[in-house]
Amino acid sequence: MSDRAYSRIVPFDSRGPVAKKVPHVLSRPTGDVDDPYYWMSNRDDPDTIAYLEAENENCESWFAPHAETVETLFNEIKSRIQETDESVPTLKDGWWYATRTEEGLQYPIHCRGTSRETATTTTILDENVLADGHEYFSLGSFDISPDTHLLIWSSDTDGSEHFTMRIRDLRTGIDLADEIEDTSWAGTAWSTDSQFIFYVTYDEQERPSTVWRHQVGTSQKQDVKVFEETDERFYVGIDLTRSGEWIVIDADSKTSSETRLISAHSPLDQPVVVRERRDDVEYHIDHWGDRFIVLTNEDAIDFRIMQAPELQPSEWAELVAHVEGNRIMRADCFATHLVIHEWVNAQPRLRIMLRDGSMQPIDLGSAPHDVEPDSNPEWNTEWLRFVTESMVTPSTVWEQNIATGERNMLKRSPTPNVVLAAYETVRAWATSIDGTKVPYDIVRLKTAQATATAPCMVYAYGSYEASMPPWFSVARLSLVDRGWTWVLAHPRGGGEMGRRWYIDGRLEKKRNTFDDVNAVADDVIASGWAAPQRIAVRGGSAGGLMVGACINLRPELWSAAVAEVPFVDVVTTMSDPSLPLTVTEWEEWGDPRIEPYATCMLQYSPYDNVNARAYPAIFASGGLNDPRVAYHEPAKWVAKIRELRTNDAPLLLRTEMGAGHGGPSGRYERWREEARVSAFLLATLG
């Protein structure tokens, strides 16, 4: 280990570990630049690991005097959760399936039984057993065969998102000899006879690219390549329609798609293309008995629903017309009906469409909330199960009768020691710098007053057309109970207000995302629900990019920032096509080899815009095995801020040395990490 890697300072000192600087000229499309921290991208360099460990020790040193606060917050979170619990049983092919958790255990236990009452009596997969001996564990595939005898399951034990797949005989509880290495997260599908499984593997750039067919009882070496996508802009995914009739292979870029079909009854057949890909045209296929249902943006910016004969899947006719502003996200097919999930005016909603074309909206009121279809694995059913929640209402499972409209609440997640009536949530609108109205949701105590004294957290994402519905969090309540205002912003780049909202926050318009979040913070302050100099911003991954850009653009606005696995070295990453996922991301961020993307990207890239100025208190995190945002992005960013900043606010970096993009995997570890974030905010903003 070089003594130049860092200058360790223990106990905590605001200077932190000072990273060494090594001249390294990068020839980027936007011009040559010296990146003295580029050496951190070599994880095989002992200096890299030494620096990350020094930052971790520095982080622990800062938290040491706050250990009691962390423990108090952790116990608060734990006290609001029913640690021993079970899910609502779900019927599939004659068996009732459920998961349960037990106090003291990190992971779920998967069970089944022959009746709703016995659904948790027989354990078929215990994640705690599988995780034993591993610092990290993530279950990937969990797919029961059509004959109900076999289970595909896969696991990732280092956060790399490379999964090892196995097949368990549920009659004996023993895994077969089959072991399939290096599979992806991109789905699995069974053939009707339960003899073949289809799965997806990565290419060298960590892109799910190739579909394989595996025969149960054989070795992976005998697996047959079914389809390989060579265009690096496209991801591949696979699924089985709810009807059980068709295996669907999707190739999707950020702006285009192409689907192939294989009959589940004829798994040895070659996949057939439904319609060849076209620029800026997306479509997704599901099976509706005698026809296919197609969700597409062809001549419909917010998507419409088409239908096609089963024997002529490329011949589309309109079934549900396009309405601009009503962004249809998915259409789930059942024997007698469709379930349409859409976003309208920053609010998700469900509609049921019967075979005769009649529509039944599911009315859940106008207050900000989330609603999602539940798994609903049965094809022929009279009941729709869906899940709702809001920032003041825990996750609640409902079922509704398709014919009568009868609705029953099956379960509301228990929240011991929480008085739900003590909180309120409201929708508000900020005005961005260009006059655009930006929605945001607030949760606070009902007794709170707009006195311009409260600390405030603003959370946002704003990329990939990902909509952020208002969700319930017991961890959040620890801040709200202490007088905080908690805000969920819906900036452009997300999908809450339709496809146009997304388009206006990507590529050369990416700056709108950051201006929108800053405008939300300004509006919360102006309304009296937050005190100037007591406002924090939080986001992860692309949301971490938002955090970095916002504090560069308006450093005086923010007093604290939490950036989780932040994508902050945008220009360097997007300039190198050899890096994992770069080419697939060009349609989101732009290709910096060409204008206007080169100039635009350079203007907001957080790492490139770190300057000599005062920075807010920052708590950043990364994962050494993260395949999506490399660990060195937050590490370099923190090192550069530490070098150039003109103040000494807390600047912390915590790298999970055995995890990836999602951070710690066990539930108690995640709760403790939330407690640490809250302790950081309380210490820096009060």
C-alpha cells in the first residue's frame, strides 16, 4: 500500500482522507482534461482499496459521537414494523403461495400450501439459509413450473447482479444438479411441458443481450442460444404471458423496441419477430386469448392500446385510443378483461376494460397516492388484486370483483407505535425557471405550522421516465416526528406528467430536471414550510446526479445532501463506449461525441463542475461491485470536493465493499443505513 494514497486522519477531522493526485489526461469529445483522480477507477490498485477504506474509517469516525442517535433511530424504525409477518396468500395453479418474515431474520421465507389457510406451512425457499455465510444476498428469479413441481431460483452474493440459477424439485426440496452461471436479472420463462427454461445472459458491457434455452436435467454447456441482440443500444428481456401460451422476448432501447414470440407449447421453435424495430417506436405484447394486445407509442406520444389476431400479430387495430397526458404504462391481460395502469396529472390510476369494451375506473380519490396491480398470476379470475399506499397510509392489498365492483381490503401492513392520523399529505406546485408548473408532495405533522423554521428534506429522481409515486416509509417518520417537512418532487425527466414531461428532462433538456428540483425547494421555503439554510436534498443513482447538479447550480440553497450511488462523472463515463452500459445510455443522456450533447453534458456533469466554493454537508455512498454506477464515481467526486471546497462542513463517503447498486441487502442492515442517514441530517440541520 502506497503511503501517498491518502493521508489518514483519525479521529474524525473535517479535512478527511486527502487523496493522492496523479496526472492523467483524458481525451474526451469535449476536449482534453486532466483528471488527477482517474487512478481510482483501477480497483486492482491497492491504493484504490486503501483510499476507500480510509474514507470508510473517516465516515465511521464522524458517526462515532452520533452512535446513540443512530441506535435510537434504528430502534424507532424497528418498533414501527411488525418483524414477524406474512403476505396475503396468492393462488397459482392450485397452490397458495405466501412469504413470511421472522423477527431477527434478515430475509423472507417463501412458502406454499394447498389452501389459503395453509399457505405458510411448507417452506419452499428460505432466503436466510441461502444467505448464510454471505455478506450480501439478493434473490433474482423465482419462477414455478407449469406442472408446479419445479422452481427456478437464482441468487447474487456480491451485488454484481450476476446470478447463479438453480432448479429445485419442490416435491423433495432438493436442488437438481443443474447450475447455470452468470445469468442476468432480465427474466425467465418455462415451456408448457416444464422441460425447458429460457433465460438471459450479459455481454462484456454488462448488457442483458442473449437468450438461452436450457433443458431440465442437462448441463449449461448443452444450452442452446435462441437469440442474441448485437445492437448495444438494446437490452433483452424475457417473460411468459399470463395465459401461459407465449414466450415473449423483448429487445428495448430507450426509444425503440422489437418483440419476438415463441409458442410455449413448441419451445424448440425459432422466435418470430412481431414487427421489426423502427426509430422512436416502442411496443410491448401480451396475449388475450384469441388475440394479442399491443401497447405502443406509434402515432401516440402517451401510448395507445392495439389488438392483433393471434395468427397475424403484426396486423394492429386500435382498441384504446390515445389521449395526450394520459400515459398508459402497461395493459395486463386476463381471460375476461384488461387492467390498464396509467399516469394522469402526476397521479397513477387503474382502469378495468371488459371484453365488450366497457371501462370500469377504480376510484381511489384525489389525494396523492400510489396504486399498482399486484402479481395476479391467475389467467382466469373474477378478482383483481391491487396495492395502494400514500405517504400517510401503509401498503394496503385490495381485491375487487370484476363483475360486481365489490372491493375488499385483504391486508394493511401493520405499523405498531404509529398514529397515522397524526400526519397529513398535500399536493403543491412550484414554478420552475421557465414558467413550468412542477408538482410535489408534502408529508408533515398535522400540528405543524408554516413558520419558516422547519428543516426540510427534498427527495427526487427525474430520469428514465421513472415515475415516483408517494410511498409510505416508517423511517421517514423519525424526521417528520421531529418537526421536519418531507417533500417528494416530480421534476421533468420522470414520467409523472406523461411522455412529454420525460422528453423535456432528458438529452439536451436535462438541465430542466435540476431547475425543477431547485424550484421546488424555493417554493417550499416561500410557503413557510421550510427554513432557509435548513433544507436538504436526497437522491440515488441518476437521482444522485440530480443531487450533485443541484448543489453545484445553487450551493447557497442547500445545507445538506445525501447522494446514494450517484452518477456524477457523466462526461467521462458517456465518452467511453467500452464501459459497461455506456452505449445503451446515450439515448438518455446524449452522445458527448456530438453536439449539442457535448456542451450540454459538460455544463451539468457534477464532477466536472466542482469548483472552489462552500459546499453543503454531504453524505455519499457507493458499492464496490456496483455494475451500474461504478464505485469510483462518488469516490472521485468526494475527493475533488474535498480538495477544492472553501468550508469544512461534514463530507462523508461510505463504500459498501461487498455490495452493489442497491446497497446492503438484509432488511436490518437497510434500516440501520436509514438510521444513519437520518442521524446525519439531524446532526447537520437539527
